[in-house]
Amino acid sequence: MRINRLLCLILVSIIFFTQTHVIYAQRGVSNQRLEWYFEKKGEEKPPITDARYMELVHKYDSLFIGDPAKKDIYLTFDNGYENGYTDNVLDVLKRKKVPAAFFVTGQFMKTHPHLIKRMAEEGHIVGNHSYYHPDLTQVSDARLKNELEKVKIRYTEITGKTDMNYIRPPRGVFSERTIMLAKQEGYTHVFWSLAFLDWETNKQRGWQYSYNQIMKQIHPGSIMLLHTVSKDNADALERTIEALQKRGYTFKSLDDLQLKKSVPTPLLFKS
């Protein structure tokens, strides 16, 4: 009896995924699971990514990097949950007058609404990181839209604002379908051109590690991805900002980058 039930479940799953594949194929939109990545160059040279990824970035007006000829930096944080350091990060940004974007989940909003309110009040962008942080390529269209809608509704309840226009996909996982659906909901995908292993809370190495990783990878036009769960990042942030400003870098908002999108983005990819 259990075997029969198992076979039925397997059959239903096969039918579901087959039908889903056909629907996407009929639309001419792929749901192939992709994971964002880039190849580091160092020496303040911009990184490169896959040609397929850049095609999607351009097709759906997404962001990956700014102008590699200008020493601008776009600081972004992913906030899946709170680990006690976001207030410290916000304190540094306020002292140094640096704008940032925070991509938040439903969990973060549920447990720390005062931090969401503070981000908005202090002029930072609050972006959508989905409500439950799923692999968006594995959920239905309706579920994907609901994931985004729930975050935006809660953001408006907390702040009174409706200006949630950017999304960062959980784990950097995406497909043409998920980018298309998010764009239909009014979102711009924001990927990144600078990141490192900073989110493992039991493997923190001290502020110098975070500082060194950023300095080794920095380049003009950086969209920098950091995680606020990292003590290393919180401890290194002020030193990092000061050092980069001494090198001639300016911290700008993603909104500034959006205004420049009329200028063609350079094709930085590997064939």
C-alpha cells in the first residue's frame, strides 16, 4: 500500500514538472536554474560573468555593476535574519553619511521591524529578498508573486512607504522566468560584482579578513554584497569606508545607478 502511494506521488510530481516545463516552453521563457557568479580580477579591474547571464541582465534591465570607468561604489546588504549587528552597521553608515540598500526577508521584518523603520527613515533603500527565502525557480508563478507581495505589504505597514523597487534573489538563484515575473511586479534584479564568504557566523575571522577581502576585490562601479550577520563586516565597515574614500571612491545609492542606465552598460562577460 505504501509503495502504491509512493508511486502515485512520483507520478504526480512528474506530471506537474512536465506540465510546468511545457507552459514555460510555450511562453518561450526558460526556467533553467542558474546561480549568479563572477570571476574576480583584482588590481581594481572589474570582474566578468557568463555571457548568458549578461544577456538576461540587459534584457530585463537588471543590475550587476556600475560604470567601470568611475570610482563609484554601491553598498548592499542581505538581511535574512538578525544577528545583533545591523544597528552597528546603521550607526557607521549614519556617521559616514553613506547610503546603502538592505535586502530583507519576512523573517527579518517580523522580528525586527524597528530596524526596517530605521533604514527607511535614514534614507537607505529597503529591497525585497522574498518572504520565506525559497529557491524561486522551484515555486509556482503565484507563489513567487506572493513571496514578493508579502514583503512589500509588511514594508508599507512598518514605514508607510511603497517604494520597494529592487529584488535580490535568495542565494543568488534565478532563471529567465523568475527575472521576468519579478520585472512584471515592478522589480529590478540586483546582482553583485564583489562578495566573499562572510555569512557563516561560526567561521568569523576578525575584522581584518573582511577588510582585506573588500580591498582585494574593489573596483570602480562595484555593487558590493555584504551580510549583516557577520561580526567581521560590522567591525570592519568604518575602516573600510574610510580607506576606500581615501582611494578616491564615492559611495552612491542604487537609485543613482538607475538614473545612469540610459548609458549602455559595458559587456563584461566570458564567452
